[in-house]
Amino acid sequence: MIIEISHFLSVLATGLFLLVGYFSILTPSSNSSYISNLIVRTYSHGFFFLLSSFLIYVWLAITDNFSVQYIANHSNTALPIFYKISSIWSAHEGSMFLWIVFLSLWGFLFNIRVKNNEVLKPKTMGVISFILVGFLIFLLATSNPFETILPIPPLNGADINPVLQDPALAIHPPTLYLGYVGFVIPFASAIAFLLYGDSKINWEALVKTWSVSAWVFLTVGITLGSWWAYYELGWGGYWFWDPVENVALMPWLAATAFIHSLGVSIKSSQLRIWTILLSILVFSLSLFGAFIVRSGIIDSVHAFANDPDRGIYLLGFIGLIVFTSVFLFILRLSSIQSLSRIKKFSKQSFISINNILFGALIFSVMLGVTYPLIYEFLFDQKISVGAPFYNAIFIPIVVLAAIFLFFSVDSKWSRSINFKFISAPISFSILLSLAFTIFVMQYFESQSISILASIFAGSLIVFRYIYEIINFIFSKKFINPFSVIAHMSLGLLLISISFNSLLSTERALSINLNTTESYKDLKISFKDIGVENNANYDSIKATFLVEDQTGRTFNLKPEKRKYFTRGQITTETAIHITFLRDIYITIGDQLDDGSWIVNIQINYLIRWIWLSALLMGLAGVILVFSNRVKT
Amino acid sequence: MNPIRKKRIYSILFVFLFSVSGISLILYSLNSNLDYFFTPTELKDRNIPADKRIKVGGMVLSGSVERISSSISFVITDYENSIKVEYEGIVPDLFKEDSGVVVLGNLRDKILFAEEVLAKHDENYMPPNIEINDDN
């Protein structure tokens, strides 16, 4: 009975969002205060109905209501409450539900934070509502989480997939979704701006904080995913160029370009056309990600079950959104004018270059994701695009972007005067970076141009900003903390990634119980192995005593688990974390002679990669809060 | 031609050439970094250079798995043709005889030297291009 109430509330919310959309976009007088009040209230009611529906659903999951098919398939009475709740977004239907609730949440926050007399507000709410209606219909018609098993529900659920039984499940998908759908705000406002057709309205300033907030969630969400994959899957590594990683990277790249371009448009009314186009691109790429993951057209660790109906509906709906936005954009193109031309060597000119480079990256990733599909269609030959392609594209472009960023630190808004290619800070940073790179080349005997170039480019940025910080401390020269932290993190990220690929090694060993093997500076003693019985799985647990070159010792206990409910085997890695490197061990099978295969990885600076990404996110948080204080 | 128009034509030409060369560079590196996917049968009559990475998918032939120290060798089959694989390292949890596997590696002397062995995390997974009907 309760499930029907939850179901009904979602249907009701769909109806209310449809009304909001209708009143705000399809009626001519949407800006009369009567109508705009109606829109604000109706949207809030719709949101509360949808939220209640979701909270009831959470309650059903907590109370093990297995008459709900989805809960029966993905939860289990033996799970702690924490996992019962997270199991909701462990598969397609429930995660789509959460995705939509988050979408409506962003709309709701916009609805209550933005003043009613803001001219773009009614139409923005309308666009958000129409998108919500489209996705709610998708949810209810093709992926209904409210379906029931009647008359006799099963006694127990099928359990959550063991690979997903991890605390990260509680935070990684929600954070990522908040990022993806958060870009509905700039998108809807841009569409409202185009619908309104008055180029004097400054829609860019309205959405700045919102866009940066969504960008923070996306950045942190991707980082969490990278960290989770590293310890959960047992392959080590932080990025696999898996299609699902790529469809998250594309909106991130587009969003990063968008935020830069947005800054220019707010500051000097330049690049406005480009900013609008980017806002459409970011949201379209977010939706494209949903399509790729949920249609099952690609093979990936993340791919949900294959269902062509879902794919076709999503593709149709996303196509409609993109087509309508681009059509509207072209229609209004002539009325949006940038006020002035961009001057050479001004901050704007550097940001334009950054945008072009990011565009090239997005294009390449898109090509990498879609080319296998196109190729198979045309030539009936399966292919895949892997790391070598992305490395060949990303390394030169990112290094180039870093060098432009380095020179842009000296540039000024709207002015080309006083720009020098040779100055104290520039020579200071170039000399130090060169020295550092040569040191790396000599000390680590590295010949790899791509690694050395990335280290050079990364250190250029870091040293340049260190110079700025010193200048700020001693002569109170103004710095923008957001920009300094975000860009220094990029430098740190480049350096960490380079050292990681330069120094990290791995090796598979076969090792007998009570013997010691050495690998690099490590002495690995196999102390113990045994079977442990747990509540919902059996596990083979090994104990290794590892000694490093400093004589420090530590235990590592990798496991192999077999879960009862699905018979699935999972690998649990054992990781010893130090300041500069991780010692990462997984255990394989036993050989006929009684020895075990063990895989050992030494991963350098891997924590620094995630730290840099999180610092980037922190920079965004600083921007959002400093903006809030100002207004 | 007036100078403004001339300037405009030059800048359009510049943008055009710039994008064309950029896109061709990207396409070129795409084409030289593709991993082709084959079944053992498709691989049979093909001559693949040793430096070209390929993916081969099929089933692990039962009884073919041999382990020597930390290396493993097995035979991938599509029940018509097969190919031998050599790999150094730990195979995935779901790797077992008579189940689906995809191997990425280089082919030398009819042996596939694997860089990566993937077994899909799904008990019902079939590698692409292979259809087996148990009932007939």
C-alpha cells in the first residue's frame, strides 16, 4: 500500500512539473507577478511530492519491503541500514530515481534562492520542469522502481552486488549525480535567456555560483570514483579510459571551459555566444553520459543491464533537448552581441585559447567513445580505443594548455599593455622548472619526452604561483585565492601523474608459505593463509610481513571472498599507504606445487593525484563562499 | 578588396586551416592507436604485425590452463579455431575454464602475449561475435 502512495506522489509531481512548464514557457504572460508566483509555488509543491515519494522509498528499503521488486532484487535483510539505503542507487531504476530527485533539488534551491523579480526565473523554472517531466516519464514508463511482486513477496532479497558493498557506494554516485544534474541550472537559464531574447539581461552573473557548485560536485565525484576503482577492482591504477570514465570526463572538461568562458562574459560581456554554446554542451554531455551508461550500447564495468527501449527513449529525449536548444540558439544568434573585440595578450585572449584546447580534448574523447560504434556499423569490425590514443592526445594538449596558463598569470583583463614574455617571475619559474626537470632526467634516468614535458609544464605553474604567493605575503599584491589554488592543483596533478607513471612498478610473484621473496627494496614474507567464515561470505585471507629499505615492517592482508547469495568471487586488496607511495598487494590462485600467486604494485604519488583533484574542488568551494559573502 | 574584408577572409582561412589540421592530427593518432577485436576464427587467415595491439575474445578451452610460477598460459577458442595465450600476472576472479574471456596483447609466432586479461563481471557474459546455443 505504501509503495502505491510513493508511486502516486511521483506521478503527481510529474503532473505539477508539467503545469509549471506549460505556464512558464507556453503562456505569453509568464512574467506577470500572478503567474510567476504560481510557478514558484507549483514547482515547490512538485518538488515536495517527489521528495516525499523518494523518502518513502528509502523507508521501504530500510524496512525490507520485498514486495517492491527493485528492493527485493538489490537489498537483503542481513545488510546494515547504511547499505540498505545505498542499495537504492546500486542499479538502474533506483539510481535514475535519485538522479531525478537531485535534478529537482537543484531546481528547488534555485527556486528559493533567486528573487521572484528576476526576469529569467519563471522561464528557467519552466525549462527545468520540462526536463524533469521527460525524465520522470522515462523512469515511470521504462524503468519503474515502484513495480511490485504480488501477491507473495519473497522472504529475503537477492542482495547488493558484492563489488558495490563498500562505503564508497554511499558517496560516489550521489556526489557525481549532483555534479551532472547541477548543470541544469546554467543550461536552463541560458535557454530562458534565449527565449526571452533580450541581450541586455546578464544571465551569466545569475548562474556563476550555481555552475561552480555543480563543477565542485563533479570534480569530487570523479575523484571518489577513481579512488574507489583503485582499491576495489584490484587492478591498481587511477584511470582506465573506460567509456564510463570518459563520459564523466567530457562534461567535466566542458564545464571547466564553461566556467572560464563564463568569467569572461561576466567581466566584459565578451565570448557570450561561446558561453551559451558551452552551457548547452555541458548539460548535453551530462545527458549523453546517462544515455551511454543506461542504454547498454557499450561494454564497461559500469554498464547497467541492456534494454533497447531505454536507449531509444533516452536518445530521443536527449536529441529533442539538444536539437531544440541549438535551434533556439541559431535563431537568436544575431541578437546576442559581444560588446568589444578581444585584445591580444589580455586575460580574455588566454581564456579563449584555453577554450579551444579544451574543445579539442572533448572532441577527442567523444571520438574515442563513439568511434568503436561507428566503425563497427560501417566496417563490421569490432575495435576498441585504449590508453595509447588518449595519451597521444592529452599529453601534448595539456602541456600546451599549461604553458599558456603559465604566461596568462601576468595578463590583465581587457588590456594588452605591459605584457612581457621575459620578466622576473617568468625567468624565476622557468629556471627552477628547468633545473627540476633536468634533475629528474638525471636522477631517475628518464628519457620519456612526454613525462619530462609534463613535469616541466607542471612545475612551471607551481613555481609561477609560488612567486605570486610570496609577492602577496611581502608586498600585498592582490591574488585570487580560487584561481591560485585551482591552477596550482593542476600543476601538482601534472607532476603527480608524471611521477606515478615514471616510478610505479608491478610484479607477479609465486610465493610459498613461510618463505621470503624480494621485490625492489621490499622483502615480502608469507606468514599465514587461512579460511575465515563471515556473515555473508567466506574468505581466504593471507598475511604478509613486508619490510622496506628503512627496516620498517608492516602486515598486509589481502583476501579473496566468495559471497553466498550470488556465488561471486571478489578480490580485496591490501594497501600500505606512506607519504610518497602505496604498497599494494592482491592474491591470486594457488598453484599445483602449493605456492600462491601474489601481485605486488608500488604506486608512487597516487594519493597526490587525488589530493590535487580535491584541492581543485576546494578552490571551487572557496569561490562559492566568497561570492556568497559579497552578495 | 577593402582591408577589413581582406582581414576577415584571412582570419576565416586561418581558423579553417587550423581546425582541419587539428582534426586530422587527432584522427591520425586515433587510427594508429586502435585495438582491433578478433575471434580466433577471424584471426586465422590474417597477418598481424607483432607491434600491433589486438583484442581476442572467446572461451577458455577446458584443460588448457597451465601455470608455471607466476605465468599462465591457456587457449582461447570459439569452438572452431583457437589461439594460445601467454600471460604474466594474476588473472581476474571470474577467469575459469569454459567461460568467456577477452585478452589484449601482441601476436608473435601464433602466440598471443597478453598485456591484459579481462573476464566480464557477469556470469552470463558471452564475448562478442560468438553465439552458442546449448539446446541444439
